[in-house]
Amino acid sequence: MDITEYMHTLGRQARAASRAMARADSATRNRALHLIADAIERDSSILRAANEQDLDAARASGLGPALVDRLTLSESAIATMVDGLRQIAALPDPIGEISDLKFRPSGIQVGKMRVPLGVIGIIYEARPNVTVDAAGLCIKSGNATILRGGSEAINCNRALAALVAEGLVGAGLPEHGVQVVETTDRAAVGALITMPQYVDVIVPRGGKGLIERLMQEATVPMIKHLDGICHVYIDDKADVEKALRIALNAKTHRYGTCNTMETLLVARDLAPLVLPQLAEMYAAKQVELRADPESHHILQGYPYLVEAVPEDWSTEYLAPILSVKVVGGLDEAIDHINTYSSRHTDAIVTEDYSAALRFLREVDSASVMVNASTRFADGFEYGLGAEIGISNDKLHARGPVGLEGLTSLKYVVFGHGEIRK
Amino acid sequence: MDITEYMHTLGRQARAASRAMARADSATRNRALHLIADAIERDSSILRAANEQDLDAARASGLGPALVDRLTLSESAIATMVDGLRQIAALPDPIGEISDLKFRPSGIQVGKMRVPLGVIGIIYEARPNVTVDAAGLCIKSGNATILRGGSEAINCNRALAALVAEGLVGAGLPEHGVQVVETTDRAAVGALITMPQYVDVIVPRGGKGLIERLMQEATVPMIKHLDGICHVYIDDKADVEKALRIALNAKTHRYGTCNTMETLLVARDLAPLVLPQLAEMYAAKQVELRADPESHHILQGYPYLVEAVPEDWSTEYLAPILSVKVVGGLDEAIDHINTYSSRHTDAIVTEDYSAALRFLREVDSASVMVNASTRFADGFEYGLGAEIGISNDKLHARGPVGLEGLTSLKYVVFGHGEIRK
């Protein structure tokens, strides 16, 4: 099989299907979501059998236990998928909303209408539940989609693809509204990210390695994020109790997430008071502290203390490790963050009104917080109802991306026969 | 001079200046705009002398009269520039606006704040007034900018750059907030569009040739448009008087603009009535009609009648030429448009409610209109107050782009010590 030719066929079919997907009313798209959920429930044993095949192959090829775990489609994972689809169906329809409709002096009325982007390409790794989550979000937002999951999950993904197609057709939508790439050849990814004539945006869901590879080659725009180097700055006017609580939560609630704090900045005036108390809390969790000279001095005797090196300020640990730095005050904190942050999420802890406003305004990151844990940077916590991913880019979607990230605004003009003078 | 090194220096300086530009309050940015306007007024004779040098060089090198015309900075062009700056100063500040601030069940309050993009690169051709217009829009939106004008205008642009810097510094803003590339070496463009670490977005203002060249190489995102292949569809339920008026205006109001109609679609039922009347109006303006067989038959005897060839449906004439096609009805019209349109601006003329709604929803273009001339697709007509350009892309800015296109929305979180459970 010529992979490029195959992918172009999927692309042409997706482009054709995208028109019917965009045209479909809310009830039809929601009906498809419910039919898919029902079909998955009905065929859960077939799905688990397909998953067993994948798991056998994975174990035979020596895949590590972590990957095998992510590949496993348990009974409860199937229930979560089904639940997720029904929740997406219950969300308000983002499509067709018209906003800002205003009369102009010429007599025309101008507004903006929210519309689907067209064709979304999703590239992800082992987890088969992404197939259904991503399909659900694209159907809800009126887009056609091409899903390229990890080759380890191919049997399960094929089985899921059949059920998705069944639901689409049952609701009167085109079967090519959602297509799963049915080859494990890696050239398929290369083709998918370089066919802008058929694909409007790529959402890569996976590790930094995957995304860096895609960025080298992609000619289709991507909604992506690479790093989460998030900061908490404890201002000299911080409420100490809030500061301790937030600094502990932002680091230790979960270590492997992109909105976890990786660097703690503490104002010089408060450092001798706050750092020893924090150290006690971190010690209980064996968090390694990589300290600049000033905080190192204050933290002497801490059991997991290391001297920070320059690379620490730009490292995402995703582990029980935290870099710590004493700063002179707000200006130095903002400078440090705007230099080293990955522009994902940064927080200040302060009771000072002006400091809070300046931090919000001047820190150039997708999420900027006052007196809250960076762990809140999340589509569900923000009330988006769903999360496609998190974007570090400034154009189009920024920060946690919900269904709106899969849509675009076009201008609509209601006229009454007006012509330009 | 090493051009890449020089451009990287400009980039570093722009990135550094962008922080102070973003931080500056509305009054400071507006003061800079007024100081620049005043300086241009004061030094208009110096500017005209610099322009004379450019014009001499242009004439000596045999530049055509159209280009010499665009290069000329007349007294009235200077007055228009000055006026433009004062109008930009009078616009509402797009920066800092917080919207959708809502409490979440966790207790945090989440909203979106409009912020500058950072550094904007603008690439344009001969016209020196773009230097001042673009600088003004970027200052207003709190961005730093690097301007790369046509080499023919280099003396004038240098003189303008000095006045812009004077205004910035006079208002307390960094002199590198606006930088003009002071070399005519074309390698400067190549460097500017491939330094995403310093430049957040490129706005190319120029012909299709320029933009196609840039698209090949750019790694910085662009706000751009290539083509304006705009359609008017006269539905079988059209008010004939409105249809005639709009079809005439959309084609003949101006021939060289991107929102000019290039293809007219007419419903079969109305074609025998409408086309002969339209032909009479077009004949007075010597508009060549490139007709499909069915409309060709109806238009027989029209003095400027040509048989359409397939390429006509995807050609932007920018001239008194119009392709004409008879279609069966709404579905065929939408299909034709979604196949051949450049997704810029398309209009329907109809009195049918359902047809109007379907056209608005289903035509996948940046501007979609009912009963109005395509010529209205314009930032000023839409009430944006200013126009950076028009975007054919679906991501980020779409359609006429005002100051908002030079901004981004970041999430702001107001907390009270909340942590993630």
C-alpha cells in the first residue's frame, strides 16, 4: 500500500464528510454520540477481546509494564468512555452561535458566527480511550476527524472505529466523519501532518518527544504544548498560611502533570520565615530541593538539598524535585518568570492589590493566577466542560482548550440590499 | 554586515522592548501616537525631501509609473498618516480587558484577559505610509514591531523611523518598541520570518507573489491572505432589484480589491430574467463576461461575451472581467462556492428565510453575507476601527483583522488560597 496515497484518500474523504458534519444540527450530532456510547456498551466484550490481542502482542514484543498499563482497556475504562460520550452530548452546542451582531452606519448588520474548523487530525500514543474521547469532541464540534493512535492499540482502535462509524451512520452522518488510520506504518503520521489541503489542524496528544518530532515537519498548524515549567512566586506581602498550602499543593498534588510547579520563587523578606516551614512539609514527601545560593543557605540541614545549576531554571522535572530561588521582589520575580517559564501557568501568592494586578498583567503565560494552585490550569477546572489539550501558543487557542478550540469565528452580514458607496 | 546577525539583534531588542510596551498604560501608548503625529507634521518637509531621494532613485532605475505613484509621499498623504495616528489614539484600548470572569465550584474565579501578542513583524512593499500605519496599530495594541518596507522607500522609511523613535522615547517607551529594518538586503526578510524566538507573528502586506514566497519559508505564523475569489449567488427567491444593484456594485465599485466579486452564480429560474438586465448594466462599464454554456446562451449578443473555461472558476481577475454560471439552486451554489471560493467573502441575494440561514451556515468563508455587496468585507465597514489586513486562515484571526488580531487572550485566575483536591 502506498501510504501517502492512502492518507490522501482518507484526507479527501474527511474533507468531503466535513461539510455534512458542519451542516448537521445539534440533535443529529448528539444522537450519534449516544448511538456510539450504546454500541460500545453493547460490544464491550468484543472490545476487550480486541484489546487482549493488542496486549498479547505488546507483552510478546517486550513492552514495559507502564505502557501495557496505558494500553489496557478495562471494564471500568470502557464505562468511563461511555460516560464521557454522554457527557459530551449533554454539553451546549458550540456551533452556530452568533455574537456581537451590530448595525453599522451603512445599514448592514455584522456579527460573528462560531463554525467548525473542518478536519481535525489527532495523533496520540497507546491509550485506546483517546480514540473515543477525541472522536466525541470532534463530532460535537461539527468537525470531521482523522485519528492516528499508537500502533500497539491497532486492534482495539479498529474495533472502536467500526462502532463509531455505526453510530455516525445510524444518526444519518457520513461514515467518514471519523476515520481511524488502519495502518501502523509511521509514514502515515508524516503524511497526515503535511496535507493542509485536507487537514485544518493537528492536535498531538503525547509526550514532548512526539511533539518535537512533529514540529520539525508539520505544515498543518498544531494545537500543542511542549513544556510545563510553572512557577509559584511567594511575594513579601503573601499570607504565609496560603503560601505554604499553595506551594505544597502545586508541587506535590501530582508530580507528572504539566501544571505542576517546577520552580518556587520567594521574596527575600519572607524567605527566612517561609522556606524552613515549607522544607518541613516537602521533607515528609521527600521532595528534592535544588536551591540557589541564598535559599541554599536558609535551607541548610534539609535532607534532600542540592545546589541549583543554571539548567534547573529551565527544566521540567515531572518528579518530586523543585528548584528554589530567593528574589528581591515582584520585578525580579516577573523577570525570572518571563525568562524561564514555558508560558504555561504561573502564580503569585500575595495580599498586595497592586502586586496582584501587575503580576496578572505582566506575566506572559497562558494562565496567570493569584492565590491559587497552578494545578487548577485544566479545562474541567476552568469550566470548559471538556479538554482537547493545553496550548502554549499565543495564536488561536491559548491555555486549556475546550470545544471552542476546534471552532473558528466567521463574519456574517445581514443586509437589506446595501451596496458600498 | 552579517544580515542574520543584524536581524537577530533587532529581534532581541524587540523582544526586550515588548515587555515595556505591554506594560505601558493606555495614556502612555496614546501619548506616543500623538507625539509621532506631531513630529511628522513638524518635519513634513524633511520627509518629503527624503521621499524625493527615493523617487529620484526609483525613476533612475526605471521603476514603472504605478510603483512610483505608490512610492510618492504627497502633502495630503502625510496629512492622512497624521490623521490616522490620531484616530488610532482615539480608539478604545484593546489591552487588559477581562471577560467571562466566573466563579467555579472550587472557589476560584476564572476569566480571560486580552494581552499583546509580543513582537509583530510587518513586511510590505513600496508604500511608505504603511510604516506609520503599522507602527501606530502595534503601539496601540502594546506590541513591539519590526518593519521591513520596500527597499525603494528606504530613505523615507529611515526618516519616519527616527520620528517614531522620537515619539516613543518622548512618551517614556523604549526606542526599540518600533524598529525599521535599515538594510535593503533581501536576506533580511528571510531572517525575519524564521526567528520565532523573537517574532510572534508576521503580517505580510503585499501582492500574492510576495505572500507565496514568504509561505514557502516562514516558520513564524502569518496573518495573511492570498486570494479574493468572491461570489455572489442570486437565488431563485431573490428580489431582482436588490440582485441587480448588488451584482453591479460587487463587480464594478472597484476592480482591484480583494473583496470584489469574481464569479456570479444565478439560479436557473431567474437567469433568463436577471442576466439580460445585468448585461445591460455591465455593458456600460465594458465588463467582460466569461459565461458557462447556459448563461452564454442567455447572454448571446452581449458585446464582451467569452466562453468560460474551467480555470475561470478559480481565477481572481482584479479586472473588469466576471465569470458567470447558471446553477440549479442553493445546493449547487453552495457546492460551487465551497469548491472554488478562496474563502474570503461570498454573498447570497434572496428573500427566502431558510435559504439565507443555510447559506450563512454552510458557506465556509471568512465573511458570508445576505443581501449585501461583497465590497463591505472591510475592517472599517465592519466597525473594527482599524484594519491590519484580511485573513483567509481559520485559526486565530479570520476575515478583516483589527487591533484584536494583534492580541491574544490569556486565562486569569483570582483565588483566595484555593488548592486542588
